[in-house]
Amino acid sequence: MPMDKPQHEELGGDGHPKNSTEKKHKKKSKSKDKCKERERGSHPDDDISESSRKKSKKEKKKKSKDKKRKLKTLDDDLKSPKKKKRKSSKQDSHNGTSNELTKLEKKGDHFPFEYQHIVAPMVGASELAFRLLCRKYGATLSYTPMMSSSQFVKDAEAASLTNSGTNTNGATIANSNICEFQTIPQDRPLVAHFSANDPEQFAQAAKLVENVADAVDLNLGCPQRTAHLGHFGSYLLGDDDRELVLKIVRAGSKAVSIPIFVKIRLMDTVEETIKLCHQLRDAGASLIAIHGRYRATWERTSAGARDGPALLDQVALVKKSMPDDFPIISNGNVIDYDDVVENKKLTGADGIMSAEGILNNPALYLPRLGSSNDDGEREVQIPIPSPLKVNGGGSVPDKKKEKTMRKLQKKMREIETIEKKVKELGADSINDDQRSKLQAKSEVQTLLKWLENEVSKPSSKELPDLAITTQMTSMKLSELFKAANNKLVLAKEYISLVRSYPMKIRSVVFHVRRMCKDLLEQYQLMEECIASTSIDEVDVVLSKCERYMNDPDTFHYDRQKAAREKEALAAKRREEGKRKRYEGRMMRKAKREGLADLEHYLRIGAEVPTVEIVRQLKKAPQEERLAVWKKHHSQHCMSHHLEDGGCKRDRACAFLHAEARDKNKFVEDDEVAG
Ligand SMILES: Cc1cc2nc3c(=O)[nH]c(=O)nc-3n(C[C@H](O)[C@H](O)[C@H](O)COP(=O)(O)O)c2cc1C
């Protein structure tokens, strides 16, 4: 499919796509009026029913005139929003595009930011460094990974913040949730994405991020077992929880001045999805992102997952059913820019969100800026990322920072002593505990560097407003395309961002292996990449890749290694199949026994043993081994983990043969939400 025209060329003067704009202007629907009334804080139906009871016909007429006048004012207000103007002036320089382009691309009257090309919320993956990379290469809006609203509020309280939002900023929260919520002024517009099952907690969390995010999103899409256990995500989509969900949305939209978004999955029927979306909108949601796959239930076998085609026709029907000016975002199966264009055409959605696609290619949205041939000479404005410090306000009390810094300095000294020992007496001279301390060196170092920098700086109150001083640089579009076409360049850029904005090593490995999958496989470096325990090690892998690319003669194909990798992959697939069958058996058993909680048996013994537990149990007496195994790991094969030579039944064994957990392993299935 040919590359489509740059997005701004498709837009009418008001920023809407031409066709839909024309349609919108003709169609002044009742629902649109309702929407605008709702924006003002009251539902028109309330007004109408009130007036029909109390007022005379004449009064009604007067009211209708008033309403029309107010709507006109509101219409004007919305065209040049006052409440959100504060941010709008900053936003122009934050999108990584030229100001002119950004203005053209601002879509809809709702928000002073563009929401057409979106980085999806991703646990362990849509972190600051990755968001910045995607923004540079075309994304215009990003979601944070899912954060638990209750935990977020607890963490903020622990960091002795007030809930007023006045002295709360990203740097503060970054310190307590270091990997989940970091932000800088160039990381805008930003949607803070929360799981919640308590209206008050959601409202509090929203308040905490109000000054550093542009919208707050409620996760109603997570299908994971943890979501079922914790009663959040897509498990709140049933009828029983509808009132609770609406209360959460109402509480959020009442608490903050920024919009409340909701991310959902499809309900069992499209009518139900439509009903849900209308209810969410009436409760105060300003935008809904629809993941076009079914919500998860334990009975469902295949759908509810993240793979397989997204049901975009259903997204289209939902979009059609909503008022024209209510933004619907379509999510699912967008792998390249052609998909972006196709998806928009098919669904009529106001924006596109991508997860898997953008993980593989952070420059997925770049073609929206133009084509490298026709527009290559055009200069694009790109913000230069600033240090991890957010605009204005106080930050973590300096005492707390200093205390953490001292703790980390102590850790570093310990690590240096261990390193010395290894140097003098060899690697065997240290125990497992010391080894894991050594492995954490890079993370400790990065964090320490950041804290030392923070502590030595003058108080943030003395800093100028970073939003105003945001430094920009310009790049030719052709240069951006050149970099985007080389995944190694993207991965290296990502690594250098991670050095400034620390992230867990397993997420770093995850991103690099997604971005450079083909190269790592071609040069048999995947195993080495996955085993990396520090940023430096990942960097070494990338350098090897680069060397092989530049000088192919230096690479020699290793057949044994290839066979090992093939077997490891096959074993992983077998385990996945086994786990699914096990879950099915246990659910059927619970059903047969008439248990209300179908997951009862799934919860027993589900914990995957860690490397450390395996090491300890190997030394423990048989009785103790059995007791621990029965209590925590009974779904897993004891022989596989504890016996020399492993499990004799091997593939025929009914118990799980999952790999013991190492803290650096990114266990996708466990961590992925949505
Ligand atoms: C690594 C990963 C982590 C995810 N974490 C979240 C999350 O925190 N919250 C959420 O609502 N969805 C999450 N999702 C789901 C995505 O946001 C998205 O809805 C889903 O992957 C479908 O989009 P896609 O087809 O473009 O991948 C995650 C997906 C991936 C791949």
C-alpha cells in the first residue's frame, strides 16, 4: 500500500479531517448539545426534566434561548479553551513537531493537544525513555504504564506529599515509583494510566498527577490473572461493577481539571460496548480508547488475549454510535503506518493507539510527518530532553533524597569491595547474595548519579520554568527517516535515553530485543541480549551487532548455539500449552465442585520458585522441601527444580517445568496488562 499523505494535509482548517468536519458542521445533533452541556458540568437532561416540572412554557422558551446563547459561548470557549490554555501554550513545543504543524494537527475542540498517534500504556515498556524515543519519531501522545492508584497514593503519602497537587510533581513521584512514573517537560502531552476499583483512591491519584499530566486514564482492559485477583481492569466490565466504574469516573472528573480517559476492551456484544461507552461518557469520561479484542473472562478460551486480529468493525460501530465530537481511539493490530491509515479509514476513529507495533518499531508514526522523498528537506523541531526534573514546585524533601543517596552510596561501597574480592580471589570466592549485588551495580550507579545530581542542585523553586526554556533542535525529515530505518541506531538512542532516565534492566533488555529482533537473531545474539544484567552489557551486544553488520566476515554461524536456541523456544511453547491445559483442568474441577470462585485451584501453588529458593531448598531436609513446595509451588514440578538430572518424565510430566525466576528476567505474561 502506498504511503499516505502527511496527516496535516488531510485536515481541514479547524484541524478535523475534511470529510468529517463538513459532516460535523451540518449535523448539530441533540447528542452534541448534550455533550457540550456535560462539558459545562451539568447534564442537559437534568435541566430539561427540572424545567418541565417547575417552569411554565414561557419560561421554558426563555431557558432554551439562554441555553442557545450559552452553548454559543461555550462553543467559542471550546474553540479557544480557557481552562486548559495554561497548558496549550506549552504544548506547542512539546510534540516534537514544528509549531505550525502541531497547530494544524490539534484535533477536536476537547483538548489543547493532539491525540491521533498514540503510544499505548504498557507495563514495563511505556516508560519515559521509550516514550521520548517514540515522540521524537512521530508519536504525539503517550500513556504511562499502568500504575495502581492505591499504591500510587500510598507511595505519595510515604514521600510525605500533600494531596493538594500544588507541591506534587513528576520528580517527586518518580522517586517513589522510580520506574513507573518519571516525566520531564518534553514528555507531553502525557496520559497517566491507573488501575482502580475505588473512586476515592482514583480521585486522589488523579489529583497527584494533575500538574504533570494532561489526562488521567482508567484501565478497564487488563485481562491478567492479577487483575482478576485484585478486581480491576477488564474484570470491572461486568454488570455487577457498572455502578462502581461510573462512580470512579465521576470521582476522577470531579477531582481534577484535566480530562478523564478510559481504556476498555470489547464487551460480549457490540450493543453492550455501545451502552458502556455512553454510560462512561455520561459519567464524565472525555475520551475512550477501545482495544478491539474481547474482555477477558475465565470461561473464554482464546479471545481476550492480545494476539489475533482486532475486531475493528465493532470499533467502527461504537464510533458511529457516539456523538461526532466525542473522541474514540482505536487500538489493536497496528503494526505499520499503512495499518494506521487503514484503521482510521475503517473505524472512523479519532486516533490510533499501538503497543506491539510500536515496540517493534518506535518510529511507527514517522510517516505522518511526510515522506522521506518528497518532504526530506523539511526541518522538524525536536525538543532536547532535559534532566529528570519537572516544572516548578517542590520535590521530594531533600532530607529524604539525601537519606536514599547515603544508602545507595553504602551499597556502592559494598559492591566495590565485592569487586575487589573477585579480582583478588576469583569469581568463585563470592556467594549468591554478593553476586546479585554485583549484578545490580549498573542500576545502583544510575540511580545514585541521578540523586547526587538532584541533591547538589539548588532548590527546584529557584529553577526557571522549564516549559519556557525547553531547548529545541531541528532535524531534516530525511535524517529522521535514515535513523528510523536502522533499528540499531534506534536501539542505541534508546540506550542513551535510559542512561539519563533510569529503567529496570529487564525492561531495557525487553525493548532492545523487540527493536533489534531480526539483527539479534541473524547474528545469534538473542541469548546474550536476554542474559544481560546491566546497560553496559546490552551496549556490548549492540556493539557486536554493529561490528557484524559493518564487517560481515567477522561473524561465524554457530550451529550448536542455533540448536540450543531452537530447543529453548520449543520448550517455552510446550510450557505455555501445558499451562493452558492445566488452567482448563483446574477451572473445570472447580466448576464440577460447584465452587463460586472458579480460580480457587489456580491460586494454590502457583508461585514460580526463584533461583534463590531453589538453591536453599536443594540444601534443605526432605520434609521441609515438601512442606514449602506444597504450600507455594505445587503446580510446578519438584523434580525438575530440585533433583540432580531434573525430571525423568520430561515432556510427559503433568506439572509445570517453568524456569526458576531470576530477578532480571522479564516475565511477559505476568507483567503485561491490557
Ligand atoms: C508489554 C505490554 C504491556 C502492556 N501493558 C498495558 C497496561 O499497562 N495497560 C493497558 O491498558 N494495556 C496494556 N497493554 C495492552 C496494550 O495497551 C494494547 O491494548 C494491546 O497490546 C493491543 O494493542 P496492539 O494490538 O497494538 O498490541 C500492554 C501491552 C503490551 C504489549
